[in-house]
Amino acid sequence: MVLSDKKIGFTMTIKIIILILILFIFTIDSLFIEPNMLRVKKYTLHDEYLKGIKIVFVSDFHITPTGQKRFDKLINTINNENPDIVLSTGDFVGGYKENETMPIEDIAKNLTKIKSKHGIITVLGNHDWDTDGIKITKNLEANNITVLANSNKKIYINGKEIYIAGVEDLKTQNPDIDKALIGAKRPTILLTHSPDIFPDVPQEVNLTLAGHLHGGQIRLPFWGAIIVPSKYGNRYTTGKILEDNKTMIETNGIGMSILPIRFNCPPEIVVINFE
């Protein structure tokens, strides 16, 4: 009996040590390693309308007052991809309060360092609108960044006529897909901060790009995201989604919100090559 008790005690000690090690690894990774990573996630999509075009898609920047180093890394990573165009689904600011974010004037000026043959087109996110959507729009547009709000823009890339449409944020504004697509023809790429509008997107849209969910920020192996700010749960959390003959790419984004941690969910930019 005494020997059995010793074995039980030893087993419990090993389990506690393993648990402590797991918690230690989780803490170090989620606080200090993953938040400072930047993955380049690449997709090759087959679309005759968009063949030969290269897009860099970024979202959920959440630039903090001390985020210049990370911002520079992001800009350099985008420039290394030499994109035809950069598309964004917003959330530029770090938080709702002035002391939580880099000033939008500085964010907008930094974005001008991005080298894109056909510029940057974006929509705003919930953090942008909750902070000051009008001010953010003015600063972005003053730096030659197109901001869409239930509207679209016709551009030409490699001689191809393309429409980039964008809807307002679902949480803070009034997204209107029909209005955003007025006058648009195929091929059309739709920008939306929240992926939750995807079921309502018509099949005529070639590709939908979305952010907002950050991939959940914390993703447990074999489980997925613990918390997802979507009425659809994990359905649209991250990656390429194929549904009803439609395609959407949902990105993990760049920054973080609520908690400054990431686990098994690294920050990323998305590179899309059309063949």
C-alpha cells in the first residue's frame, strides 16, 4: 500500500510538472512569440476573369502607439510581394481610446510607403467607426487610399476591367450589398469587415474578402477558436471558404484586440494569385 501511494504521488507530480510546462509554453508563445510573427499565407485561385493578377489582402492592423516596428515589418513584407493591388478590410486603429492607438494621421502616412501598382482600396472596421470613422476616412483618402462604403470602384489591371466593391461594417453601420454592387460587373471583388454577410453575397461576385475575427486569436489543437465574434461560430473563422458556388477568404489579420495574445493563430498577410 505504501509503495502504491508513492507511485500515485509520483504520477501526480509528473502530471503537475507537465501542466506547468504547457502553461509556460502557452504564455511565452502567446504573449511574446506569435504576436510578433508575420506569416505570408498564399492562395492560388482559378478565375478566367482575374487570371494573371496578384493581390495582397490585409486586415485588422490595430496599430498601437508603440507599433512602429511591427508596422515597418508589415510594409516591407507587403512590398516584397510586389502586388498589383493591396486590398484591406479595415480596423486600422489600435483601440477605441487615443492612448491605445497610433494617431490615424501617422497610420495613413505610413501606409503611403506601401508599393502597389494600383494603390490601396479598403473599407473601415468596427474599431475605426467606433473611434471616428469620418476622420479616419478623410486621413486615408488624403493619402490616396480609396475608402469604400456601400460603393464600388472600377479599376484596370493588366488591361482587365475589375470592380472592387465594399460594404459598411456590420456591427456599427448599415452594410448594403445591393447598393455596393450598383453598376458593378464581373469580375467583382467584395470587401467586408465582417464575414457574417457572406450568405447574402450574390454568386456573381468573384471573391469576397473579410476580416474582423482574427482567426479567434487563440486556437486550440483539435478544437479551433475558443471565442469567435460571429453569429456563425467557427464557420467563417479563417481560411478559404467555399459555399453555394461562392468563395470567401477570411484572414487572421495583423493585430489583436481585447487581449494582446495569439496562440496557434499567427498574424498574416494574404497573397492571392489568380490563374
